[in-house]
Amino acid sequence: MPRHTMTVYPTSCDRDYFVRLFICMSAIVCISMNFAFDAKDDLDRVMTILRQALHQSQSEVVVFLLFVLTYFAGFAKARRWSVRSRFTPKVMSPRASGNTTFPKVTAGPTKATAVKINLPTTRRFEESDADKHLIKAIDKECLPTDGPRFSQLVSACVRLGNTEVTLHLFDHMLESGVACDPELIIRCGTAGKFFKLVAASFDDARMRACGVQLMRTIEAHGLWPTNEVQNQLIRSWKSKLPGHVVEVFVSMRERGLQLSATAYRCVMAAHERDQPVFTLRLYDEMLQRGMKVDRVAFNAVLCACSHLGMSSQALVLFEQMPKFGLVPNGKTYGTLIRVCTRAGKLDEALELLESMRAAGIEPNRFAFRDAIHCCVKLKKFDEAYELYQDLVEASAIPCNNTCMYIMEACLKNACLSVAERIQADMGTMGQNGVFRVEIVKDSADAVDSDTE
């Protein structure tokens, strides 16, 4: 059922209410005391008169008076208004029963909070205007050579992200040798942001030309080239670094500077043949530092193991490739086939060739020649000749030496049928005459330099 809410506004008549309530309570107390303690003669006479007038007993009269006084006291407390108070109760509209949901009150912004919000914005706009004015006022043909003024320009370029002026400042830095002021730039971190902006502004050609100078300039300011700058330099060379760039990374490592994972694997790939022990040491460092090892680094380690004759270690690493989330490619299989061929593990080498072709990877000429060598050693001449035919189809380079090597092995082992087939094919290709058999050069030095 709907409920009505009555709102009463207080007035000066409240004073009369308290007086009336006090009188009623006092009467109740007096009557109770009289009833309990045997009242005096005067009060008895009053009660006798009332009892005779009402023709009731004393107890009934007392109860009647208590009821009347209590009623008026409750009436005054519930209403709390009188006719002379000149106001009426206000009745609100009915409300539905249940939980009452009060509207949310959102305090509006005060003057203090408005100042706190607007002041930084105003300051930033003023600073931006000052930076723009400073950039427009400079003469690109006559840039400052003193550290404080040059540092102000650097800070302005960083805040505005002005790449054009940034490149002019970097060129001026290389030509004049001016450096950023340590107090204004290095301590605030502006120098690192400036060099990061310079690297981001370089295209591949500019990075190849000035990337090494950029890294040396960063070190001259007491900073170390970040992974982002290192990787951008490597990407500009398509991960095939020339010798002088490799030496820059090696020198950084020797001075205790942190190399990126990409820089590690490029240095490993550059030294996998001439310094295999150094390559394995770099691999251990990557694992200790928790760096991710990619397939290029893994192939460099396998190639180093091949040159060190560590065939068992290479095969163990190959089995661990899925653990690193890596998939073998042509160089991976070619290197392992070479490792097994050198170690005399001929059957394992042929199994790797079958796995390679089953994975949809076509062997290169070096993998074919190693597999043919294994077949000849195992006296599988028919299989060797089939691999030779596949080699001819896959390679544009003449394979005369391999062909003569197979034919001589067949003649020595009285496998005339295969020798005649080879002789017939050589006659068809116009290779008649006297041939000198030359053993194929060690393929390990010519493993395909695939970096993927």
C-alpha cells in the first residue's frame, strides 16, 4: 500500500509543546507517588470529591486520569503543531514500497581544482611557443658551438619532435665536435631522447653511412646505445654486417656494454667458422642473460660445433630446437649432414637428408655432395647415382668432379652397371675424353651461408 510522508517544519510553538509535556509528566509522577506512598489529607479530599462525582472507586479514577494525560502527551508529541502556529503539514506524493534509491550528487569543480588543471596546460603551451620561436630564430648555417646554447636547441627539438632540425644538429655535432651540456641534458635524460630521435630519422642508407658514428657519439656522452639503435643499424645492413660493424659490437662487449640479442647472433654468425670457440662462448652468454636464441644463432652454434668436430653436441642441440620453438631450415640440415659425414656417422647423415626432403626443404649442392660421399662409403652406388641426378637438376653449377668421383668408385668396386650408365650420360652431355678424378673439396668450408 502506498505510504504518505508528512514533512513538518519547526516553528516557535515548540516551546508550548515542551511546557505542556512537562506538566503532563509532572502530574503522572505526582499521582504515582500519591498512590504509592499514601498521599496527604488534602489530596485525599480531592480524590474523594472526584470519586463521588464520577461514582467510581479511587483506583478507577487514577487509571482514568493517567489515560487522559498520556493521551494528550502523545497527541502533542505526534503532531507538534497547534492552531496558533499558522502552518499546516505538507503531504508528499505517495512512494512505492521497497528500497529507496537516492540520486547521486556530483560535486562541481571548484576554483582550486580548475587552477590545478589549467596551470600545467598553460605552462606547456607557453613552453611550446618558446621552443618554436627558438627553432625559427636559429641560423642553420651558423649553429652555436658552446654547450649550453646548443643544449637548449637539443631540448627544444626533443620536445617538439622536429626531425629536420634534429638531423642538422647531429651533423653539426659531428663536424664541430660540440657536445651536449651534462648538467642540462644528460641528467634530465634529454640526450638519450635526442639520439633516439636521430636514429628514428635515419633511413637505411643514412644509417649505413653514419650508424657507427652515431653509436660512438652516444658512448662519448656517457650513454650506451640502446637495443633499438643497435637493431636499427643491423636492419640497415639486412643482418649481413660488414667487418667494421662487427668489430664495433665486439668492442662494445669488451667494454662491458650490453648487446642486443640481434647483435649477439650477428657476431656469432660472423665468427662461426674462423672463431668457433668464441661463437660458443657468446651462445653461453645469451643463455645466462636469458636472451631469446633465434634460428640464426642456433645455426651459428651448429656450424661452430661442426668445425670443432663436436658431432655429438651438435646432434643434441638439434634435438633441443623444438624446446626453443625453432624449426630447422636448409642451413640447419646441411650443417648437421656435414657434421655426421665428418664424424663417419654415414647412416645418420642419410637419415637427415631424408628428413630434410620430407620437410619440403630442397638440399643445396653441398648437402647433395656430402650425401653422395656417404653413399659411396657405404657402397650404395645406385643411390649415389640417383642423388647425383638430383644434384644436376637442382644445381646450375657443373658437377663434373662429383660425377667422376662416383664413376671411379664404381670401377674400383666392380660396379660396372652404374659406371656404364654414368659413362653414357657423360657421353650424352658431351663430356668424352680422358678424365682425371678429383675428390670433391671439403664441403664444410662451403656450407651455404643462409642466415635465416
